[in-house]
Amino acid sequence: MSAPVPAQAAPKGGLVVVALLLVYVVWGSTYLGIHLALQSGLPPLSVISGTRFVIAGGVLYALLRWRGEPAPTRAQWPSLAVMGLCLLFLGNGMVVLAERDVSSGLAAVAVASVPLWMALFSAIRGEKVTLGEWLGIGIGFAGVLWLNAGSSLTATPTGLVLLLIAPLGWAFGSIWSRGRDLPSPFMTAAGQMLCGGFILVAVGLLRGERMHELPNLQGLLSVGYLTVFGSIIAFTAYVWLLQNVRPVLAGSYAYVNPVIAVALGAWLAHERFGKADLGAMAVILLGVVVITLARLRRT
């Protein structure tokens, strides 16, 4: 007779599926949420990005403290601030600014290059990179070059520069944070959202961003969705995945999000993509898949 399956095995498997769907679908849809928020005339940095992360980080921080989670130490806050600067101000803030000029789907395609930059920064840091990972980096960067030279991005130089900065900032912050003295994963998420959110609000106000009228229903719903689902629910699901499944599976959002973002952009925002845009996306995603498989093989 076969050994009985523990009662918790099925629920955990179900939780993994639910968490993956949240990260895939919700994070893939945030690009459209940003697009709709911008359409409503909301300030990009101070409201769409900054206020969203301040609220989300504050709610998560308060919940963790209520449950008895230790607060970050004085020595840990500077590291959280650097992570907020790199991942949220550069990584997310530049995407929001870029979406003023480029489609939500194209922004997601550009951000799909994050794993390529992370692999490159890991190599610069001295970590061993296998031949398969170098192959994935090469394929992925060929797609990045194609996207930046042969797609509709070339018509928007500002959007092009911003969408180069965004994945660089996210990847650098992710690699830089390794080995740092940080609090628990959930408290780290809350702390970096608070720090990054305040940086975004401050920079937005310095840029002269102001609310000249009350936001319409579309703007309120968009920012609310980004705050609750994009920053609190999906981010919490991602942190839970990092603690319960292999990192390769948790990081698979990198090549699922762009496909969802492009599909939603075409369906709901009537965005159109040329052959060069779709071809570059396919090559970038192929590079990410090759890197993922190489890391899985090495593990």
C-alpha cells in the first residue's frame, strides 16, 4: 500500500497555483493600470507611484508590527532606502514616466530584460556564470538591441531612455541587496515600499507635480488597484513563493508578465504592436528562458 498523502500537501499545492496566478496576472496587468491612471491625468511620480507605495508599505508595516514582527533596526533602514531608490524609484517610477510616451505592452517587454541585467551584474560581482547562462544573456541582449533599434520605441527617445534605466535600476538593486543586513522578507518589502514611496513623492513634488482637481473614478480605481492588488497582494504572494518554492519557479513571472501585458493592452486599451515589437519580445523572452533553464540545471 502506498503511504498516505499528508493532508496539507494538496492545500499547499493549491496555494502555490493561486500565488503564481496572482503574480502572473496581477503584475502583468499593472502596466495597463498605470496606463489608465495616466489617462485620468494623475501625477506620475507623486501619486501613481509614490502614494501607492507609501500606502501599501504603511499598511503592510502596520500589519507586521501588530503581529509582533520586529521593526527594522537603525542600521537596516539605509539598506532599505537604497533598495527603495533602485527598485521602486528607478525600477517602477521610470516605467510610469515612460508610459506617457509608449504603450503599456511595450513597457512590459522592455522590463522583461531584468533577468538579463541581473545575470550580468551577478557576473560582474564575481559569481560563476555557466556557458548556458552566457548564451541566454547573449540571446536576451540581442532582443534588447532589436527592441531599442528596430521597434516603435525609436519614435520616442525619452521613453527609450527611461525603459533602459528601469530594468537596470531594478536588477542592480536586487543584486546589491544580496548579503545585506535586512529584516525578514515581508518587513523588507514593507520598508522598501515606504522608503521608495517617500522618495517618489518627494521627487514628484520637486518636479512640480500637483493635483489641480479631484481625480475621476477611473483614476481612483486604477491607483486603488495598483495599491491593493499590485503592491500588497501580488507582492506578498511573490515573497511567499520565494519562501516555499524554488527561485526559478518564483521568478518565472519575468517571461509571463509581458505576454499578459501585451494581451491586455491590445484587448482593453486597443494598443497595436508591430512585427519588430513582437519579434524583439520573443527574443528577449527566449533569452530569459535559456537563463532560467541553465540555472535550474546548475542547481
